Amino acid sequence: MYIEVNEQSSVPIYMQLANQIIHAVATGDILPYEALPSGRMLAADLGINMHTVNKAYHYLEDKRFIQVQPKSGAIIHPEAIRQATHVERTHIAARLQPIIDEARCLKLTDEEIYELIKGEKS
């Protein structure tokens, strides 16, 4: 798994890290039960603070994408790929709505928005 952080981005580094790990799970680049580097090792590899990696790992653990095992490190949660609960679906809808609204203000059609969601290039 390749991770790259952009220190110039408006997205906090811990979220960049978390988003890239979620993307790797979603695309099958990393699978359930696969080990992640220790927080200290990943921080050293990326040249970032270990607390930043820990913050990303705690975020991912709260969302059930990883499991942190004391003295063993972090692994991809066995149920990282799962059916969304009603609460998870509601939270995703709430986070998507402002993006959809912005896209509509920029006169993107529903079809263009759907293409973006599917990951198609236009």
C-alpha cells in the first residue's frame, strides 16, 4: 500500500492518511486481517508525527475499518467491508449533501454527479 501526504492540502494529514487506507480497503488493495505498519514505523516512513498516525488509526478504529491489537499492532478489521447500518448510511448522506449541493450550484447534472461518484473521468 502506497501512502502519500500533501502538507499543502487543506485536508488534515490524519484524514489524508485515513482516507487513503479506506480507499485501499475499498479497492481491495488491502484485505481484512492484513497488518498495517506500526504507528511509529508509518510516521517515520512518511516523515510525520507519530501522534498524527495514532489519530488516523483511532479514527479508523472508531469507524470499524481497522482493529488495533495491543502489542500486536493494527490490522484491517475483519468486517471492514460490510453492509452499512442505518446510522452509517445517515452519516454518509449528511456528509455528501453539501458536496452534491455545491456540484448543482456549479451546474453539474445529476448524471455528471453520478459519474463522479462512480469514479468515471469526464
